[in-house]
Amino acid sequence: MSQPTPPLPEDAVLLHIGPHKTGTTAIQGILAAAREDLLEHAVTYPGRHGAHHGHARALRQHPAGWTNDTEEVPSEKQWENFARKVRNTPGRVVVSSEFFAQSEPAEISRAVADLDPERLHVLIAARNPGSIALSTWQQVLRDGKAGHLSAWLDKGFKRQSPAVVSRGFWSWADTATLVERWSEVLPVDRIRVVVIDEADRALLPATFEQLLDLPPQFLSTRTPAFSNRGLTAPEAELLRQVIEENRDRLTWTQFSLMIRYGMVARILKERRPDSDEPKSALPPWAVEQARVEADCIIERLRASGVAVSGDLENLRRLPATGETPEFDQIPISIAVQGISGAITSALKGMEQADAHGREEALREAQLARKPRKHGRKKRQVEDMSTRELMKVLNARVRAGLRRRLDPRVRRKA
């Protein structure tokens, strides 16, 4: 049975660690949109972005990207400054990123210590293992790290029996494992599990309302800025084939620009699939394994004594089994939105690079006005013809564009 959700102390720091695929994008968007309104209730959602992913990566020193091609790792100083700001903020403070759920023991210890162990409370969301598996495969696919669903299930989901692991899907998708890991550093009465109900999207924001002592419906009636819906089966298959065709010729930065934030984002935001459009489904063996996993998770959560919001029985409400169909053709609307998204995002990136290149060129032109310390002076801008000046500017813009769209150029510079 679900326990009542009492409000946290007035000076509590609430660390929402996800994990992935448990409604994090929606609640983070709601919290960010309500940032100013929350202050009126002595609740702070720090920062300017929707979530605190960069700070979580700074804590973990874990970059985003592919093996041997990643984004720059945020400095530890970023985490230190953020944690100090949280500690120095009066009232209730909310920190949210699903990347905290992937923290190793040393990182958990540091997070608890830096965010003030006397104030810290942790919120963990639990979702039925079948649905979280399907959603995770789609996310990994969108990151260019997976192929067919069957292959991912065999590699990342399938196992003989439930067990505590420190790496991979089950290290964070198993809610009981997360509770056990965090309760080694923080008393279990400072941890709460909220069970996701697939039929009640208001449950998670309503739980935040109760924990933060906010008026009813303060968050739960708000529309998320971005709803991270799942891909339909034909949408996922188009994406899989596009990635298979282009993965080796793209850097992580280029892939993110055109595929993640271009093609995929446009499809999810602008396209409204028909209700009968096929969806990816788990094969019977995977649903049976999910049922065994759910039974084990529920038993361990009950034994742990952790507080629970929602109904643990929802972890047994698994998606229907089925076979994902194969496609040799897809609705044209998927291709139109996908191509449009890639083009729009690429153009935006080029415009930003163009503007950056022009700024650099103008700075160079301004430097040309100043004499060198040694030797003869650089040519003055006023001594250049219009044609010569445009030649210099265009060269600088092209160089800036190359650096913007291909990080390998920057590394060589």
C-alpha cells in the first residue's frame, strides 16, 4: 500500500535522481517553467536550464557521446560551485537529473556530502521493467548506440535471474538496487520511491507538490514544455536505418546536431501518429523476465523499509507482448518531418557558425589596426580594398564553420 507523502522539512534539499525513462523530461520541464512561481513558496529550482545534467556530469566526470568521441567533460569546479550554491540557498531546494542514478559509490558519497547530509532527501522513481526496457532501447537508439530491439534485449536486458550489478541497464533500472546503493550513505528514511502509474501522468508532479508543501495542482495541471513520447515502430525503424547508413561518417557533435536535435526532435514534437500506428513490443520471453524482475524488486523494496508513494503493484503491470513488425515502407509524414528537422537544425548550426566566424574575423580586423610590437606594422583595415577585406572575412567564416561543425578541426588547431 502507498504511504502518505508528508512534506519535507522547510530547509530540505530534494535530489531527484530519476532514473532514465521515468518521466524525468516532463517533470523537469514543469519545474523549470514554474521556477519563478516556486520562489513564492520558498522553493528554489536552481539554474536556468530544464535539468541539472551538466552538474551531474561534472560530479561524475562522465562525458556525453560515443567511445573515443565525446563532449568535453565539465570541470569538477562546476559541481563544486553548484553544490555550494545549493547549500547556501535557504528554504527548500530541488535538484533533478537522471544521471545521478548512474553514480558509483564514491560519487554518491560526494554528492551527499557536498549537498549537505543534514538537509538532503532523495527521490527515486520506479517503473515497470518492461516499459522501462522499451523506452531505454529507444533512447539508446536515438543516441546512435543501438540497433534492432532484439539485439539490444539480448545484450542489455536478458539475464538468467535478478541480481545486484554495478554496470549496465540493471544497475539503474532496478529501483531496489538504487535504494540499497544510496542508503549506504544516507539513512533510508531520507529516501522515497514514487511508483510510476502508466495511466496517471499527474502522479509524479503531485508527489513533488506534496513533498514541497505546494498547493494541490500547483504542478500537476501544468503542461510540460516538451513531452518525451516514444517512437512508433516505423519511426524507430527509419531512425535505425538512417543511423546505420550514416553513423560512421558523423562525429558525435554532427550526429547530435542533425539527428538527435534535428530529425528525432522534430518527429517527436511535430508529428502526431495515428492511434493504430504499430508500436515496438517485447517478445514473450522478455515480458516473462520483466515479471520475475518486478516480483523481486517489490519484495526487496518492501524489505528495505523505504517510503513509497504510489502503488508497488504497478510494477507488475507490464506492456503487452508481441512481435515488432518489419517495414519496407513508412508513412511519408515521418520522412518529411525527419528530413525537415535535420535540415533546419543543420542550417541553425551553420548560421551560428557563420556568426561566430564573422565575430572572429572582425576581431582580427580590429587587431590589424594595432601595430605589431616587433617588425613592421600589419596592414591597416583602411588600407585594404573592399575586395581584399571580404576575402579575409570569408576565409575566417569558413574556418569558423569548419570548427563549429567538426570538433576534430578544433582539436588539431
